[in-house]
Amino acid sequence: MKLINIPFIVITISTLLGILIGRHLTIVPKIVVLTFLISICILGVSWKQSKKIFSKGYSFVIIMVVVFIIFGIALVKIHNPKNYSSHYSNHINPKVQPYDIGIQFYIKERLKPSFYYNKYIVSTKFVDDKAAHGKILLQVARDSSQNILDIGNTYTTFTTLKPIPRALNPYQFDYSKHLYTQYISHRIIVLPHQLIDNHKIEYSLGYLANQIRKTCTLKLSKYDFDSTQLSIINALLLGQRQDISQDTFDDYRDAGAIHILAVSGLHVGIILLLLNFFLKPLDRYYKNGKIIKLTLTILSLWCFAIIAGLSPSVLRAVTMFSFLAIGMQIRSKTSIYNSLFISLFILICFNPLLLFSVGFQLSYLAVFAIAWIQPLLFKIYRPRFYLSKKLWETFTVTIAAQLGLLPLSLFYFHQFPLLFFISNLIIIPFLGGILGFGILVILLAYLNILPESIAALFGNCIDIMNTIIAWIADQESFVIKNIPFSTSIGIILYFIIILSTMLFKKYERRKFYWLGISIIILLSILIYEKHTASNLEELIVFHNQRNTTLGILENEQLRIYSKDTIAVKTQHFLFGNYLTKNQATLDTVMRLKNIYQYKKQTIMVIDSTSIYHIKSFQPDIIILSDSPKIHLDRVIDSLHPKQIVADASNYKSDIDQWEISCKKQEIPFHRTDKKGAFILK
């Protein structure tokens, strides 16, 4: 632990805290930069007074922490493209949006397609003939005759620029927040024929990498690889998961082996070991062999990172392993924690919002847990034989990584595969061989000298791996799903894991007491959240396109009333996270009625039949469904409701008109397409 650079770790953590603050702080970038420069001057004066870091008092430490918190805030503001006049958002008038504008852009990245659209991230060049920059989500309606758009190709279209819709039902995954971490806040939706190809190429590293990947895939497609095999090869070796089928993806997720498909530290570490093995002769036969070896190793790692698409996990892994490669060559005893924090600091300086990427968080926590916890677990048992030693090493690495990821993965995904160690014990020992074999196959295919027998053998290896993963994933009773998990539980669980590890490393009574207190706090939170969930009662009108869907939650049971039948997949999309968060189960799905009595509130649903005249009946809440042909002013005068709700089963033009009527009549109006689901406690 003496090798750890504590001051740099303090600097990195302070910068991370500044980024967290800066994301939610509204402040002019010039003021932040000016404040940072002033704070640097104060830090310099404090440095002269203290002479040595941490040697005289804590004033210098406190000033340094404050300076780098300000630095983190400044990073967020400086990197936000909206703060620059050239950003496309500063060339449009948001008050009169949406309206059609001419946009010229080039394809920057291809995303995983949805059922209806092929999706891309594009970088703007011109907006209404004005030079502009900024990233936009492009959604192209899927067409059987449509080709995939290539990275670097430039197009022009005349369409509407729309904000990316936020999640409109409780606890749904918010795609708009996810894209915000990439500085993307608008989208354009077009048909294939609306894209005008400018026949120009925007040259970049991304374009070059895509051309290499495209050529590799084209060469491989000449052999007898099926679509599943090709998609796995693309994920394992080229970092592209867009073409993996949902069933295959679900199998790897449920088997606890999804990290195998995401190019990250595991893959980069294996590649570093392979490079060290093949370049080892340079250490002996050349005067400057070590320098040449180091240069070739780092260049190879970064070439792989570029080809793999420079995802957050790849960036983290290659940056960290580049420092480790340097340490290995100069035989330095530099701590892995230093490499970890140096790579983290460098990456957030270039893109501070990487901190909010789920993959980025998971990859760093996994490596930190392996570096800290695995050596302690490995000492428990000392295998005598080489094979048992490797299996025990793999097992302890897997357990350590899962301990580090457990709270965060439960928070994001709400499930835990109990058989994760089996898939890792079976696959990971052979993954180095699969990656090495795969690299050889791609190189031979690229050079047009790949024998059919070698291609068939590699395809069989992929099939065997997929079969093992599918078998493990099929053991559904070993996959715990829909685990309710809050932020507070996640934080206290990390405290318990950290304290348990420290106690396991060295027993101290003080640590034991703190661990006991943490466990008591965890149990208290679980009891409180369970009590809160069991007493929660509410009525909710979900935002469900073309179908009025009303739910009543009581006694941890959700009853659904729906105008039309709801498919199982749609039920999971609408209610899945809501049920998990509220520790509830789906009771029944029944036909929607026109009158409901909930607590002291009377609710009327006016649907396409437009029937609302009921003798001596005055509802508190009116739900408008399926665009009824009514004159809302007359309805209000007749029924005197206290609240009107319009859901997603209505035409937008009707909702707009009803909103005007309610504003004129001073009646509260809730439209789910803008305000999200209507909830009545």
C-alpha cells in the first residue's frame, strides 16, 4: 500500500465530486474557469507555505480538494457543446419548434437497431446553411431493401428536429438521460428516401476503424459462418454488438457472462499477455528490444481500441493497461491502483460525462475489486497442481469481480444469476485461446488465405460457447429477477463489502463494530422500504400508445384495467420496473370500465362512444380516451370535474385543443405525452 500515490487519488476523487456537482449546477463557463484560475493561484501560495504535501497542517489539502472540485465543475461546462455559439441548438428557435429545417451531417456511430428503426449517432455540419456542430440521434425507418449507413458518409435531409422523449411511466429506463451523457438531446426521424447522399466522406479514426471492421466482416462472410457466429465474432474481437440477436444477448445476461461480449479489461488484459508472449524474443535479440516491444505493445493496444469503437470500457482498459505495460517493461512496482486512477483521471479530463456511463462505472469497479479482494481470496486455499491453481484463480477473480459489481448491477438491472461462476469457470480459462484463435482467423481471412477447415473449427468453438451459455441461462430457477434495490441499500451494501474485506484482511474490534452497525442499518432500511411498499396505495393512468391503461395498486398487488389486450412484452415495458420498485406483483388484467370509485374520488372514462350524460352524476376526475367526439367546454359545464386527464390513446391535435379549453375554464389538465403517467395517491 506504500506504493499508492495518495495525493493523486485525492485529486481524482475531488475531480469526480466536481463533475457530479457540475452536472446539476447552472453557471456560466467563463465564471467557472475564472474561479478555477484564482483557486490555482491560492493553491500556489499555500504550496509555498507548506513546502511539502501533507507535511504541515491540513490547509493545503483542503485548498487542493476545493481546487479540483472546481476543476471538475469546469470540465463539465467546458466540454458541454451547448455552451458554444457554433452548436446547432443555438441556430434554431426552440419557441417555434418543431419546424422543418435542412440538416447536413455525417454518420459517427451505428447503434443497435430497434424493431422499427435503424439508429445512428450523427455529427452535424450545417443547419439551414449555417455551419454548426453537435451530435444528434438519427432514426431511419427500417426497410427490407435498405442498406446500413456507413460511418463517415455525409447526408442531407429536410426534416423536423425533435427533443428526445423522456421516460413517461414511473421507473422506466430513461433513454434521454442515457444519451445526455453523450451530449445528445435531439433526434431526427426520416424515411430512407428522405436521405440525400452527398457522396462525401468525413475522414476520421472512426471511419478508418469502420472500414477495417467492414472489410473483416465481408471477408469472414465468404466462409460458412452463420449470422449468430458472425455476430459473436464481431462482439468478441471487433467490439460491435449491434447485430447480436436479443435471444443470444439474453442468454449471456442470464448466465452472468455478458462481460464476455463487451470488449473490456478482460479482453485487453488477455491481448496484453498474448502480445508479451509473442514479442518476448525482442528482449533478447535487439539492443533496444525492450523499447521496441513496449512501443509495439502500446500501439497494438490502441489500434485494437480504435477498431473496437473506443467504448468507455475499452478506453478505460486500454489506458490502464498501457500504464501497466510501461510498468512491466521498466520493472516498476507501480501499484495497479495508481494505473487505475491515472487512467480514470485522463479519461474524465477528455470526457467528464463518461462518469455517468453504466459500462464505465461497472468496468472500473470490477477491476478495483479484483485488484483488492482477489489476492485475499486466493490465499484461502493453495492448490498443488497447475490446473487446480488456474481454476481457483479464475474462481476467485470471478467472485471478487461480482462482489465489486453486486450493488451496482442490482441497482441497474434488478437481477442476479446464481450460476455466474460456472459460466466464468468454463469459458474464461479458454477465452484467451478463443481470442488468439479469433485474431488468427481474422488475419488469415483478411489476407484471403484462411483454410475452410480452420474457419469451420473456429465456428464450432463459438457454437460450443453459445451452447454452454444457453444451457446455463435455461436454468431459470437460478436467475433471481425483479429484485427491489434502492440507492440507500446500494450505498450501505458497499460499506458492508468494504468493511468485510478490511476485517478479513486484518481483524480489528473497531472494524467489527462498524460492520455490525452497517448490517443493522441495512436491515432497518429493508424493513422500512418493505413497510412503505406494503402501505402504498395509488391509482395510475399509464402512458400507453393507442390504449388506455389504468392501474390500481393496493396491498402490493397491481390490478390493470385496459381498453385492449396488452401483450406480455408490453406489460414488462409498462409495469416491469414499477412492480419491482414497489415490491408488487401483477394481479389481474381486466377490461376497462367507464366508472371507478377510488377512495373518495369518482372517476369517469369518456371513450369513443362519447357517452357522459349520467343522471345526477358528477365525477371528480375525467379520463379522455380514444379521442371522443365531444365539446369539452360543454362537458365541463355539465359535469364540473376537478381534474381532466388525456392519455396516449388520443390524437395529439385533440389533446392540444382540450388543453386550451381547460386553461380557459381553469380546470387542471394532465396530458401523459408531456407530463408522464397520471398518479393519484
